[in-house]
Amino acid sequence: MMTNSEPQQPHQPTMLSFARDLPNICSLAGLLCAVLGIYFAILRNFPLAIIGVLWAVLFDWADGIVARKMTGRTDHHRAFGGQLDSLIDIVSFGVFPAIFLLSYGNFGLWFLPGAFLIVAASAIRLSYFNIFGLIDDKTYRGLALDNNVLILAFVFLFEGFINHTVFSIILYVLLMVSLVFNVTPIRTPKFAGKWFYVLMVYTFVLTIIYSWILWNRV
């Protein structure tokens, strides 16, 4: 007697099971920093917003380092981690600078096209990278998005010395130039390895400087 049997479905892990994966915990910590950065940007507390996004970059770099050092991760973990990292990048390096620009420009209509272009360029770049990846192990096509906020964090140190209107134009131009480099087919180096320690120092030093700026405003 023949019986109809349904094909065995492969076991699928639950969504939240990936949240226990250490590299993904690093990614989510970076997302938290980015969300805090957005929150403080909306409140026009720009030093705290910058501190938040700097730590978002640090966690973004750390998740990849942790993932490469861990053993026993499945293909599912690696694929999920890659998707999670990309989606968080659009928040940290797309939505954050767009909100930052809008808030610094007092949410004026003139800043809205720039904010859209920042998010659009970020989405285009990340989508392209998800398909084609690196040119080789050490080379990106186009400027990586995290560089935008690292440069922004340095340039914003001079905000107190320049008229607000003039600096808003400088900020606008800086972010527009950055997004052009993000999507143009230029070769840029992938900073990895010992560069992570340089990023750590950069993050700690700027966190101290921006904390000092906040302290002197109280």
C-alpha cells in the first residue's frame, strides 16, 4: 500500500536565536549607538550625536573582527550577520547623517533634498556591495560609508569657530561630496587589521573632546 508523504522540511532556526550570536550582539550595540545619535541629533545636542555615531562605527568594525575569530558558526549565521550588518549600516551611515544635516539646518526645506540624496546614495551603495562585494580582499569600489561620519566627526570640531549659516553650508557640501565618492567607481582601501586600533584611539580621543565641549556648555 502506497502512502503519500510530504518532503521533510529542513530545520530552520528561530529569528531570535541569531541575537545570541556574539558578532550580531556587536552589530546591535552599534545600532543602539546610532539610534542614540539620531535621538540627540533631533534634540540638537550635536556633540552627543557625534559620540553616538563614532561608537556605532567602532561596533561596526568589531562585529566583523569577532566573526572572523569565532569558530563553529554556520552558513546561516554568516548570511544572517551579513544582512543584519548591511541593514544597520543604512541607519548608522545613511539615516543618521541625513537627520544630522536636517537638524543642523533647523529642518529647513532647503536641506531636505540633501537628506534624501544621503539616504538614497547609502541604499544604492549597500545594495551594490551586497551583490558584488569587494574588488579584492583589500579594496572597495567607492568610498565606504563609515568614512563619511568619521570625517564629519572631525570637521564638526570646528563648528564653534564658524558662523552657523556658513557652517551649515560647509556641512551640506561636505556630505554631498562624500556621497559622490560613495557611489563613484574609484578604488579605495579597506582599512582592517591594525587600523581597528587606530579607530579605537580616534573614537576615544574624540569622545573625550566632545565630552569636554559638552561640559563647558553646562
